[in-house]
Amino acid sequence: MSNEANKAMNAAKSDAIFDAAKREMPMEIRKADFIAEVRRVHYEASIRKGFTAAEALVLCMKPTF
């Protein structure tokens, strides 16, 4: 395949990837909203358990067990 053909194929692939990502944007917004809600729940739980606001914020940055 010629260099020009490779460039055209790569451009078409990139366009398809961006188009697919754009179509998924509404779901991404829903996921981001959900993640934010979960982080808020963890933050508020940490405050209730006696952590300072700064400590709670750090704990919520990487919510792992």
C-alpha cells in the first residue's frame, strides 16, 4: 500500500474513533455524574467518622479497600 493510501486509511480510522467517542458522550456524562456522587458519599462518610475535611478529601481521591 502506498504512503498516501496509508495516510488516508489512518485518517479514516481516526475519524471513526472520534465519531464513536462522540456518540458515547451522553453515557460518559452519566458515568461521570455517578462517580462524583460516589465520591461525595465517601467524603461525607469520612467526615461523619471524624476525619477533617482535608483528610476526607485525600481519602476520597483513591477510594480503595
